[in-house]
Amino acid sequence: MRRWMYAFRARLRALVRRKHEDSNLNDELAFHLAMQARANQAGGMGRFEAERQARLQLGGLEQTKERTRDVRPLRATETFLQDIRYAVRLLRRSPGFAAVALLTLALGIGANTAIFSIVNGVILRPLPYPNPDRLMFLTTQFRPIFMQFWVSPPEYMEFQELNRSFASVGAFATGESNLTAGDAPRRVRTAFVDEHLLKALGISAARGRLFAPGETDTTARPGAPGPPPTAAVAILSHELWQTAFGARPIVGERVEIDGRRREVIGIMPPGADVMDNRTEVWLPLGLNRANRQNRGNHYLYLVGRLNDDVTQQAAEAELNDLMRQWSGRVGNNLHTFGMAGDGSQGHLLQMEPLQEEILGGARQSIWVLQAAVGLVLLIACANLANLLLARAETRQREFAVRTAIGAGRGRLLQQFVIEGVVLSVAGGALGVALARVGVQWIVRAFPNSLPRTTEIGIDPFVLIFTLAVASMCGVLFGLAPFMQTKVKSLAAALKDGGAKGGTDATRHHLRRGLVVAEVALAVMLVAGAGLLVRTVYNLTRVDAGFDRSRLVTFELTLPQARYPQAPGRAQVYQSILDKLRVLPEVQGATAMSGLPPSRPVNANSTTLEGYTPKPGDTAIVDYYQTVGSAYFETMGIPIVLGRSFQPIDSATPGAVAIVNETLVNTFWKGQNPIGRRLRPCCSDQTPWLTVIGVAKDVKQGGVDQKTGSELYFFLDETAAAAAPIGFAPQTMNVVVRTALPLTALSPVIDRVVRETDPTVPIVRLRDMDGVFAESIRRPRLLAQLIGGFAALALLLAAIGTYGLLSYMVAERRREIGIRLALGSDRASVLTQVMTQGLVLTVAGLLIGLAGSFGVTRLLSSLLFGVEPTDPATMAAVMATIVAVAMVACWLPAWRASRLDPIVALRDE
Amino acid sequence: MSKPPDLMQGTLDLLLLKIIALEPQHGWAISQRLGQVSGRELQVSDGSLYPALHKLELAGWITAEWKTGELGRRAKFYTLTPAGRDRLEQETEEWRRLSSAIARVLRVKEV
């Protein structure tokens, strides 16, 4: 075992006293050379020849040293660190190069990190529930109009009882509530849930308790007017508890929600939510389990947790079987599930993994973003490869010398790659800092454009991704110069004057190819961005059916507890509208129950005189809209036939209604609708309304969607009428037509509402342009981000082109100088250099356009009003690319043409 | 002059151990001694000598010590460690077995 002591000592010495060992090795070999030289001299050689032969016999002093050092332990680590130190030193010696390279990388890697943190937080990360892959989201379908619709309470309860696949199925509805915390009322996001839902999700309270069995059901007998009363309890979200109540112990205290005092029974854990609702207050759902009436009253969403041994396919198969037997098993023939004969009015129950549902259409947008930043990074890498290639050429002499003193080809390769990785990892670190800022900006600028925004952040997984991407880039552009470098003999490299390698024509192929690829990639990005920008432009130009300029809107909610009767609510709305109308800067004011252009569908079965639905079917009107006086005038919605509501309508007996063009075209095509009668949902006691006018179609459910059928009620009239038509919504959207900007109007509105009722909060006060911008937030997010990335790509490609041309010009200084000296025209020099650059651009443009046709097709579902191959957009893309290329090429070309032949020639 | 044949893999270690076993030596002397003893038949190229010596040292078979050598200069003298001596015996035994086995094969007469 003594051997290990010697070995250990030797290894320790080699590791710890590396410098010392190096100098020992020098001495050892110097001694050897001296001895050998003496021996050679003794053999009759001259002194110099003796020493030279000694070195030759040793096989080169430096090579031998390197080979001897190679047997040391941890030699690989040692050379690795040495190469890193060398790479860092090299970068510090050329700060200009380092700055450009680091900035390029930081932008490229930063953009990728930022977008990947979105991919990670939104798509990849499982939902924050136990075993989230077991959770299914259940909705109904009314083909062919509503592919995703709510479930009615009887349907829910029946499914709960019939199914065998789910461990638990719960129901919820979402809404908003007025919460009084301190003296200011605030609007909070509410989830109305039953205890089964909380069980299915697997949430447990952080403090206090959750709803007890039966606690979420209604406390009233069925048939009582108004929303069903529930136990006076509430659960707060962790976030609301922090912000509104300063995290003080509050469980057991009472808070006022929608005018009703409720006991806080528990606090949710941080981040607890359902369906990305950003729930702040959890309230009992208030189902009546004994009542199986009102099968058509759809307002619930269901979440179910599959049994551990049941697959989604098995659960779907069971569901399909259930739907076939449904009528028989529940003893009800009306409004149950099943396909209608002609497939037009199938009413189905369907399921989808909860995570899929939350992602919705965002998945594609996010992957498009990731692909775009991937392209940007490729361009950045190509740029850096080009930079490093240029540098490698000026370093030929260094490489030759290093080879001469013992560096093998493998060692050179290692050094190239390490230089690349050092650059890219430093760039990546900067990139992470950029990404942090970028992600925060994206989440702040587009708060509702993406689901699960609270879960977006830079976590260890994202950092691993960044490190991997950075290292891959480093290897990629580190390898490029190595492929180019054919280490010549020391003599040749040194003779060459050292600074530069040869200038054979083929040498530039790689670099030209890189620039062409950059341009091609940039073209694809710019084409995609162009199409998305066109999409947003088209969306903003859609005729929404009303005049949205100079229109300010806000939302008012009058709680049931405080205003139990419809006339009382109508009075508050009217008094606020009257006060607003008399303001000098206000041209008009009115109110409506659902704010276009993106209000949820509230489809209702409606009976229309003169329209007979197919057997077993009902006529469905997509939107019921309750409006205040002077509605059509204030909104600027043209009445195409008949007249609008007049104050007199509320005083005359018999109710009136206005319909939109789509309703007429759907149910009364070719007939005169004026004077026809219709009976709104949902009972046979509802009185008939007489149609007095037809309004132009208004985009209610999205500017990019088809207009639905719409039925207008007159608030002044319905509020005063007797049940069942007597009705005034609890929430109304007030609109004010005014020349004043929002900021100037805001205090006035505040005062008016406060005067009327200080406990009512003003919610979502904004101008109509803001409402429209919000309604197309996802296309806008895409267009703006992709636009930004495309601009970055363009900039990088331009820098790449510029860099290559400048380099080629610098290399040909002498030649250009001679040509100028011999009387060549400066203009022809300029043209020649520019042509060189533009040829590359055109090649890249053609390849890029060909690629665009393939790539933009993937975008087609995200586009609106523009084809993926839109010629106008493509022309604009080409013009942009050529214009940018002209600038990038012109600068080096101009410098070449201004060259002073004398200076150029003397230089060499 | 024909070049001495390349040393078989592994035999260099054995030879170096043997030469050093004779007496503590510095690198140049080891190389000279090897040439002498083998009657110029075996020659280690100077470029391979030092990596091999350092490997043996790191393995703990030999140890080194700096002394004043010829020319009055500092030289690194290698000595066998006790473990190295055992190793030498072992390897010598191995070598004998191997070479006699080869010799037996070569003695077989052709028919």
C-alpha cells in the first residue's frame, strides 16, 4: 500500500503545485538537452549543430512538454480551464467584438428565454392540482351553433349520478362581485362553486375550512324570485386576503359581498383557482338538489376527476353510451342529450382535459412565438459564426504557432468550441437578465392575452433550457471557424505576413452562405409579421355596426341585497344617465346589459310568430340585450326599418322589441318583421312582444365572428312591467358619447356615481377603442411580438450583410486601390460592391419567399381577412428587405469608392 | 543505419523500471543506459521517455528527487519505490512467461 502514498504525493504535487511542476519539467528537459548536446559535441559536432540535434532528437521541446503534461491527472479539466481563461482574455482584448457578439447573443438568447418561460409556464407545466392529468372539463354542445355551452343543473346532477368513470364531478359558474373592504368598494372576480368541485380539484384550505357538504346548496324553497339565496359564507383567495385585508387573521369575521354580509370561513392556498378565472372570492353555488326543472337553464361548467384506473377514452365511451340511454334513465324526453335526426340540433355532453381547455387557442400562438424567436436565434448564430470566421482568418498565424509548439488539432477544436461557449454563456447570462425584464413587460402589457400568466416566470427549468440553448449556439458557431481553418505549415503562415490567410475565392463560400441563410430566415419572419400586422389592421377595420369613436364606457353592478326590485335598479341607472346627459361636454349617455364587441353568448329559446322550428327543436336567439333610452341614437346604430325605442313606449300598454337584421334573415326571411310578435324565454306565461324596428347588425361576440341574432328589450319598459317579464339587469354597461378624453371625464363620472350610491364601484372605465383593442388582444400580442422579433431579425441580417461586405472590401483594398489608381471610375467601384451584396440579398430573398409559402400556411388559422400568400404583403416584405439591404450594402460600397489609392497601396 | 524496432506496448515501462532498479538515474542517463545495455537494439525515443517516466511516477512505481548532476546542474533522479520493485519482479515474471511461450511456438518445426 506504500505505492499509493507515492502516487498520492505525486498527483497532489501535480495538481496543487502546477506552476512549480511546470518549471521543474522545464529544468528536467533543459538538463536532458544539455546532456545530449554535450554528448553530440563529444561525437564531433559543432556546438550549435549539437544543440539543434539534441532538440530534434527530443522531438521538439514544446511538443514533449505538452505530451508529458498530458499524463497528469485532471489534465482535461486543466486545459479546459486554461482555454476558458484564454477565451476570456481574448474577448477582453477586443472589446468592440465582444460587445457586438454579447449584445447579439443576449438579444437572441434573451428572446428565447422569455418566450420559453411562457411555453413552460403556460403549456408544459402541469396545472397546480394533485394529479392534474385526471381532470376533465365538461361542457355541452348545441350543434351547429354552440360547440361549447354551459350545462344545466338537472343535467349536471343526472350525470353525477349516472357516470361510473369519475371519482367526483363538481360544478361552478363565474362572475364578479362588489366587495366592501375598508371604505372603498371594489370589484372582485368570483367563482360560485359546490363542494364537489373543490373535491374534484383537490384543493384544501390554507386557513380555516372549505365548504361543508350541503353548505353550497340553496337555502330557499324552489321558485322564489331572484338568484337562489345561499349560506352567508365566503372563502377568500390568498391574494385578495393579502391585498385587501393586509393578511390579518380574518377567518370568522364578516365581510360585505354584493351588499350581503358573509362570514369568511377560510383562505385558499396561494394560486388556487379554477379554469384560470383568477378567482378572488369563492361563494356557494346555490343549487337546489331537489329541483330537476328548468332543463334548459344552462349556466354551469363541470370539472370531473377521473378514477385512477379509467382512461379518457373509456370515460368518453361511457359518456356516449350514457347519452343514448339518457332519456330512458332519467325519465324525461324533453331536452336530454342525443343527436337530432338531421344533425342540426344535436345536444351533447362532451369532455376535454382541463389543461387543454385552459390553453384553448393560446397553444398555437405560443408555439408560433417560440418558432419565431428560434429563427431570430439562428440568425444571431449565423452572424456570430461569420464574426468568428473573420476573426479566425486574422488569427491564422496564432493557430500556426500554436500548432508548431505542440497543440494538436483536437486541442485547437476544443479551444474554438470553448471560445464559442464562453461567448454564448456570457451572452446567455445577459439574455436571462433581458428575458426577466421582457417577460415582466409582456405580462404587464398583455395581461389577459395569455392564460396562466401568474405561472409565467424564469424557473430552474427555464434556466436549464437557456444554458442548453446557449451551449448549443456556442458549439455551433465555434465549429464554423474550425471547419474553415486548415492549419498551414508554420512556415507558410508566417511567410504570408501572418495577419491574413490566403485569399482564394472559395474561402468566402461559407460566409456568403451564412449571409444568404440569414436573409432567408429574416424574410420568413418579416412575412409572418406582415401577415399578422395585416390581420390586426383588418380586425380594427371591421364594421362593428356602431360608431365607436368618442365613446367612454364603464360597468355598474347593483347588488341584489341592496336593490332587490327591478324598478329600484332601473331608477338608479336612469338617475345616473340623467345626470350624465346634462353635462355640457356629453352628447349622449345610455346603458346596455351586454357590451359589444365581445360579450358572452346568452342564447335563449324564443318563440317567433310565423316561424315553425323543426320538430323537437326550438328557435334560439343568440343575444338578449336590455338597453336604456336613446340607445340606438347614442351608440350610432342605424335603424334600418321601423323606429327605435321612444320614452312613450314605457307608458303605453303592450311590450315592444327591436330585432337585428340577422334575426330577421334567420327567422323571417323575406317577410316584413314590423308588427310581428315574439315571446322570449323561458315560460309560457311570458307576454308577447311586438317588433317595432330592425337595427343594423352589431358585432357582439367578437369582431372576427359572424354576427348572431339579437333581440333588444327596453329597460324603461321591462323594469316597470310585472313578472315574469319585469326585469332589470344587475349589471349594466353605461356608455357616454363625449368629446372629452377619458382622464377628464373620469372624475366627473366618479362624482355622479358617488352622488347616487357611494357603495357602487365603477368598473372597467375605458374608452370604446380600448374595449376593441382588448377584444383583439391575442392577435395584437402576436402581431406586436412577432413584429418586434422580425425587426430584430432584419437588423441582425442587415448587420450580417454589412459585416461581410465591409470585410470583403477591406480585404480587397489593395485591388480597389490599384483599380482606382489606374483610372477606374468611383461609381463603378460602388456599383460593383453593392452588386456583390445585393446578389446575396436576392438569393436569400428568393429562398426566404419559397420558405415563407410553407411557413405562413401554418399561421393561416391565426389570420383574419388575409391569405397566407397575400401578394400585397409579400410585395411589401420584398420591398422592406431590399430597402434594408440597400442601406446595409451602400455603406461599405461607398467607403470602397472613397478609398484613397495612395493610402490603400501604402498600407500593405 | 536501420531504426531500432518500436518497443512493444507496455514493455517500455518494464525496461524503464529495470534500468532504474540498477541505480537511481536521471532521464538522459536512463535513455543512454537502455541503449548501452541493449547493445543499441532498443532505443526509446526521447519524446516518449519523459511522458512514460512521469506516468510511472504518478502511478507510484518510481519516485523522484532533485540532486546536482553532471555539469553542476539540477537534475531529476528517479528511484524505484518498494512497490515499484515488486512490480518489476511481477512484470519480469510475466515477460519471461510470455517470451518463452512465444519461443515455444516459434520452435515448432514445419512439416
